[in-house]
Amino acid sequence: MLVQHFLETAAAQHPHKTALICGKQRMPYEQINELSNRLARSLVELGLPRGGRVAILLDNSVEAVVSLFATLKAGGIFIVLNPTLKSRKLGFILKDSGARAVIARIRNAHTVREAISGTSVQHVIWVDERPSEPPAMTVPELGYAWHDLVSAERKNPVSSPRASPRAVDVDLAAIIYTSGTTGDPKGVMAAHYNMVAVSRSVIEYLNNTPDDIILNSLPMSYGYGLYQVLTAFLVGATVVLEPSFAFPYRVMERAVQEKVTGIPMVPTMVAAFLQMTDFPTFDLCRLRYITNAAAALPVAHVRRLMEIIPHVGIVSMYGLTECQRVSYLPPKMLAQRPGSVGTAIPNCEVFVLDEEGREFKAGQVGELVVRGSNVTQGYWNAPEETAKFFRPGKYRGEALLYTGDLFRKDEEGYLYFVARKDDIIKTRGARVSPQEIENRVCEMKGVVESAVIGVPDDLLGQAIKLFVAGNPAQHLTEDSILKHCKTHLEAFMVPKYVELRESLPKTSSGKIDKQQLGG
């Protein structure tokens, strides 16, 4: 099975069913399939070779979904990128990936013009209303109107490229560029079979059906957001695409209006929703589950969600771009293990290993290693980095993913995230997990978010610095926060520095950006 078959099968089985709701647009499966067929044929006619890369510089939109499936139907590899990228980073990705085409909105013309210089880009497809004149470009033969390439009046008849052997399941389907904590982003190579395996596993443990209506406000350039569309299309469900989660009230209104059954969240979203005084008044009777990934939810936030929406299953998950999903905690286990991210997803195996590769006993902290079809193909154009994190497994061709994340298992095999290897703070001769401090601080009334980093200290080696964003109405002070820490944490874990802020910086995927905080 190939990823584009998700759409083709759903279009055959549910042709008139609404697949996407985006703003005022409501598009059925058969229309999305038809548009993607037309664009796929156009890409082939423009010379996109098998395995050719297409960069999709679009926000959450119908055009973004059509473009990724069209690229696959044409035998290409899609790269969904955040349209807010600056020209330098966009240029790096285009050059690194060897992209042959870019699909972008006209309002991004200046950024695209600067970025494509010196790259392999041969064609740009402009989305939006048909321009009277295409933007002046520095590379010849650029500038096609989206409407022309997907028009029903095109001379050549359009048929599904499914029968054409332009890809098999071991071919790459996508390159997903990670935000990266240092240096330039890395492109994670996902084969068709990787994406199919992850999608099947997710729908199994979430029990997704065609009746689900999933609201996604996470960017599709981020794997967590992308897979909301892929898993929904695999089962023939409906996706409500929101442009962002910048306006929590609007997102909740949309969830009520569309009778949403599932919402993916990250901790910053949960924190924002919990600050809404009228959050408990929204009629979420149809909501079946909320998932959380990107970072572990503070236990205090988990308990608050369970109080406000007791009928909704809260599914804590752990994953990373290199394999997308690793573990999940069933909602029925949340009350017993609120700090756990569960056990391995279906068709996946995990180990907690020491530095010599031996498996730790329960309770010991080691690096999490992942085995399964969800483990991707490594990093594009980065063989040394690939060899570091993707290491040979038991069988020929098998790779194990060494995550760089520290975990412990309990006696029953449930996983608990401790820290990124690089995030561990070594202070006063002890090793401190930032998350343990962050969880305790988030238990304080009025704390919205917290982040902990280590800063150089001549005496301590590293000193603990705590950043807190709080509700102004609660009048938090540095002294009150320190008092709370001294009461609930061991002495060596009490921060040396506390800094209050109105908000904490975020990455494009909604994580707290500790690099900007000085980490």
C-alpha cells in the first residue's frame, strides 16, 4: 500500500463524504482526488521525475492537502514547509533537498524569489487568485498558476496514476525537516511503508472510524499535524483544518460547531485552553478524545482536564520525527499513571538501554531505543548523523532508532520520560531532569507554563534557571515560586534563578523554545 492510496480508497468508498472543512470550504473525497489527479498529471508533464522533490510552502489548506497527494501520485516526494520560513532557511532546505518544484502562495513571492537562487528549483506553482502577471523570477521557466494546472478544461484527459509503477512502498514518500535545536534543520526521510505503518498503528489505538471528525490546528509541516490528515483519510473520516492555534476561543467554537470527535494538542495549547475562564462551558459532548504529543503534559494539567471534561479520553503520547509515534497511554490508565506516556504503539518495540547497549531493569534511567516499521530511513544528505542515531538491528536491513531521550520503565513496562540527553542539568554533583521541576512548578495556581534550563556556574558547574509564564490575576512573584520549589523539591533541584515572563517563546510546532531562553 502507498500513502496516496489512502485518498484513492476513501474516494472510491465515500465519494460524496466531506473530507476537508477549511474555512468556508467543504470538500468531498472525490473532488480532492480529482484535483490531485489533475495536479499530478501536470507535475509529470512539467518533467517531475520519479523521486523528484516538491516543496509545499503552504498553510493548513485544501491546496496543501491536494499538493501532497498529487506529488505522491506523480511518483514524487513531498516536503511540507511552514510558509512563515525566512528566505535563508527556505533556501537551505530547497538546496539540501534538491527540490525541483515549489508550490507557494503569491504573497510569499519575495521570500521564494530570494530562496531559489542557486537551487535546483525549475518550477514554481502559485496558489491564490490568478495573477494578471506572474511575479518576476530570476530563474527561467518559472511561474504557473495553480488554477491552470488543476483546471477541468485541460486538454489531456485526467485519470488516476495509481496503475503507473512510479513508486513502490520502500520508496520515499516525504522528507520532514525538523526544526533543529542547533544549526540547520535535518530532513527525516520517510518511506511509504513507514507512513502506512504509523497511520495504521495510530488508528488502531485511537479506534478511529469514518464517523470521526478531527480538528487539526497544528501545522502540516510538523509530523503531528500531517498525520491528522493521513490517518483521517486512511479511515475515511473528516478533517477540520484550522490555520493555527493562536486563537484558542476560535478553535473551541469551531470544535462545537462541527461536532468534533478528536483534537490533537501540544502542552502549550492545553495551557492556553485551561486559562480560558469559559472553557468548561463549551458543549463538547461529541468530543471523544484529546491526544497530546511534542512534550509531556504537566500532571497538574492532566488532572485539570480530567475534571473539566471527564467524558473525554486524554491520550498521552510520545514520539519524534524520526519515527513519528513510539508510545501511548490508554485513557483508562491516566488516573493511575498520570506521568506516563504509556507503552509501545502497535507493531513497535522499545527498550531502555545503558551506554553499552544492555537493557536496564525497571526504574533505571537509560536511552530509549525504538524498533519497528515506524523507524524511518535516516537523514537526507547526512550519513554521519544517520549512523549516529540509526544503528543496525537484528535482521538484514533493519535499523534501530537511538532517540537521545532518557526514559525509565516501571515494573509493568510503562514508560516515563526523564529528559533529552542534552537537557540533563549537572549541578552540585547531581543530575537533574528539567521536567521534574517544570511539573512541580505547574502545580502552582496561576502558572500557565514553565521551562527550566542549565546555565554555567563556576561553583555549581551548572545552575538551574526557571522561566515562568503566569496568569496576571494570580500575582505570582519570584519569591512565591521559590518558596513553592523549596517546599516540594529536594534542595539540589531548587532553581538558583527565577524569571517571570508574560509568555514563553515557541517553535513553529508549538513547543517551548529553550534555545531562545538561553539553553
